[in-house]
Amino acid sequence: MMQQHRTLSHRRLMLAVLVGIGVIWFALLGYRDLLQPDEGRYAEIPREMVATGDWLTPRLDSFKYFEKPAAQYWLTAVGYKIFGEGNTTARLWPALLGFLTLPWIMWLGTRLIGPRAGLYAGLILASTFLWAVLGHTLTLDMGVSAFLTFGIGALLVAQQRRGDPKAVRNWMLLGWTMLSVAMLWKGLIALVLPGGAVFFYSLWMRDFRWWRHLHLGKGLVLFTLISAPWFIAVDRVNPGFAKFFFLHEHLERFAENTYHYGEPWWYYLPLLFVAALPWLATTAGALFKPGFDWRVARAASPQERAFEPLRFLWVYAVFTVVFFSLSHSKLLTYLLPIYPALALIAGERLARQPRFRLDTAVIAVFGLLMLSIAFNLQRFVKPDMPLEVVMRAQPWALASGAAFLVGAIAAVGFRRRGTAAATALALGALLGFQCIVWGYQPLASIYSARVVANAIEPVLAKANRPGSDRAGAEVPIYNIGRYDQSLPFYLNRTVRLGLYEGELGYGIRQEPEKYIATLEQFAEQWKQLQGQAVAVIAPPLYAKLNEQGIPMHVIYKDARRVVVTRQ
């Protein structure tokens, strides 16, 4: 009876914590305009799927875009169909999957380790800097990290139930299903990261016999049946896709600095802990002093050797860091998949030793740093970030610093009550990070094209009003010398791209007739147009065109672009 009461109390506590996190997590999800380039890109591709009706071939500004698979595009497009297009719907899946990972981690921690460890793990993950920020940023990293976590979690549960073959099979097939979705989300890392962890865990344990519990045959068949059809279908319609996606986007990108993301081999070592703020001390302790013996316990036979979930999670986290450190293309966001694993290891550590002193000090220092930044924002003024724009972010910087400090003060007040202290620390950190994210909205003129779309829309409305010469005709819109990737989304239409390739190089080579390759080509097209037209031009190119006497009327200008019309 007592045990049932404790279980019920624990579930109620977890539910209350999740409600508190959820309120902060989903508040103002659509408040901030889409940042460039990633958010604009991943909002626009599904918009074009809905607009064209082609859900097979991803397109960005009408060019074929094969850098990533289509799973998130499909789900976002479904969201557009149901809820309409907007900032909130565009970010819905990263936010939802980032949040749904939290109860999954809590449940896993409770089942595999214990109730306190599960609660701590969820609190740590929810308030980890990288997880909190990317849970509110439209990229593909959160989705693939969530499904990797679902898949690996299913593997952990399966290996804990080896006495029940049917349960092992069902949990492993669930795990394979989740990994197949991860494959459709971002590619081969869905197999590489878990596969590497399985291999090196087996090597460390000197036991490959447990592989028979992975249901490799059935699992790979299921994985292929779910993930392969889209890859096959899109390659048939677009010959050359498979070569570009698997060779260029995977092997070449790993072996070469394809997109100028090259960093030294040790790039991730400091960022690993910075991205774990405010749980820097706890994360370091989890990595260097995890809750298992470094030596493998000798069993009478391999069959008697128990599966160790903490050791497996540690191997998975370390292998992921090493794998991406060996790559010649490095981005901080690539670390995201390891934080659910680290949260579980850290949750077990806190359940044994609920000490938050160093983490509380870290969040307090971070709060003071944010307040210092808030009162010294003028130091961030640059030609493309004028003072009047920068100062609009001051209230959010102040709110962020206050949230961090309140969380730290509350954690000190609850220092004798471990779960209360951890909850205060987590909620304060999450709210502080959210304030930083929200604080980008006053800087939208710098980081988003919404302000440009707002300047263009009256021109389009005037050109298409009843009675005008070209009523009903589509006004040509150009983006020359730069690509404002959120502009097509906010205009609800594609633009004509010129003198910019970036990640669109492959699509441009497939359909070069859509691309403006030279400034002279653009100038000639502009002069021959009949009626109204709009162009968003990089300032140096605008200066050259102006020197040539090209007819242009400026309707908006900032340090990054000049928006002109013909009339």
C-alpha cells in the first residue's frame, strides 16, 4: 500500500513538473519571426509542397533540394493544411518532439534506474541550453534527436527484459521503427550512431552474443520497408538523387569541408559542456564519473552478463562526439542527440548524490552575465546592428538574467529538498533561455526577412488591385546577390534567385534556366520587364546597378539589402 502511494505521488509530481515545463515550452512559440537561413528554409520547403501538390520532390524556392530527407517536410506540410501557415505551425514539430522526449526520458529513467533518477533526467534535459533552444528553432536536428532517443530507449527496455522473448521482440521492433523515421528525418546517422554504440559496447563488454537479442533480421527488414520507398521513388523521378544524397551529403560532407564548417578536431570538447548549461558540473560528473564500474565485471558465462544501460548510454554519447569530431564538417547542433543520454546518466548521478551547488553557481553567474549584457548592449552595435535596433532587446535580456537568478536563489532556498531544488533550477534556466530566444524578435529586421516582406506586400497589393493594368498578373520578385530564405515563406510565393548558390547549387545545375547567373543578365531582364517588379539586392550590387542608371525606386533599405521597384 505504501509503495502504491509513493508511485502515485511520484506520477503526480512528474505530471506537475511536465505541466510547468509545458507552459514555458509552448508559450509564445510563434512570437519570434523565422530566422535565416535555417528556419526560413525549413518553413518554405513544406509550403511549396502544399502549393505545388508535389510531396515527393522537396523544393526550395522552386529548385530541387535534396540535402535532407522529407519526413519533417511532410509533417510540417500537414500542419499547414490543418492549422494554416505561420511561425507557430512552422515550429510545431521541433517544439512538440522536443517536449515529448521529456516524459519519455522520465519514464525510461524511472523504469531503468529509479523514480528520482527519471525525474532528474527530465528536468536536466528540459533545461539544457542546446535542447531548450533547438526545441524552439526550426531545424531538423530536434526531430532526428527525438526519434534516435525513442529508438535507443526501446532498445534499452528490450535488453532489460531478456527473460520475456516476446517483449524483447516487440520493443526491438518499436526501436527499429523509430530509427527508420530518424532515417527519413536526416539520413544515415539513424543507423551509424546507434550501430556504433552497439559495436563498441559489445567490444568493451567482450560479448557479441547479445546481438541475437537485437532482432537484426526482422529489424532491418522493417527499417527498409519504412524508410526505403521514398528514397527509391524520389530517385526514379530525379535520376542522380541517390548519388548526391548518399555520396555528397554523407561521405563527402564527412570527409571534406564542403560547406565551410571546418573546425579543429577538439571543436566539440568545450562546446559539449557549454551546451549543457546550467548543468555543466553535473554533466561533467556524469561523463567522467558515471554510475558504473570502468572495469567489466566477469560473469561465469556471457549469458549471465547483465546488460548495463548506463554503460551503453555512455558509449553512445562518447561515440557520437568522437564520430562528429572526426568529420570535416562540424556544427554545434550535431551534438544534440547525445543530451538525452547524458541526462539519464546525470539523473542517476543526482539520484545518488543530489548536489546542485556548482550548477546553481553556474546559473547565477550566467544570470549576472545576462544582466551585464543588458546594460551594455551598445557594445554590440555594428553597421548592420544599429543602436536603436539593439536596444529593443534589452527588456528580454533583463528578463533572462532575472529568470536565471530567481532559479538560482530558489534552488539555494530548497537546497535540503533535492527534487524541489532541481525543479527550481530547471524552470529558471528554461525560462531564461526562452527569454533569450524571444529576445531575437526585436532584432527581426536583422535576422528575418519578415520586415522585407512587409515592405513588398503593399506594392503587390497595389499592382494587383482591380482596374490596374496588370491586375491578376504575378509581379516578378528577384533576390539578387543574397538569398533571404524566409522571404518566399512570408510572401507565400517563390522569388527569382540570382548571383547566389549556397546549398542550392545542385538544384540550380538541374534547372539552370530558373537562375540568373550574372549581374548583366539581371539588368537586361529588369529593363525589358513591362509593368511593376520588385528586387531585393545586396548593397554592393545595388550600387553597381545604380551607377549604370538602371531604373530603380528604393522602398526599403538596411545594411544587408536594398529593396527596389521599377516604378
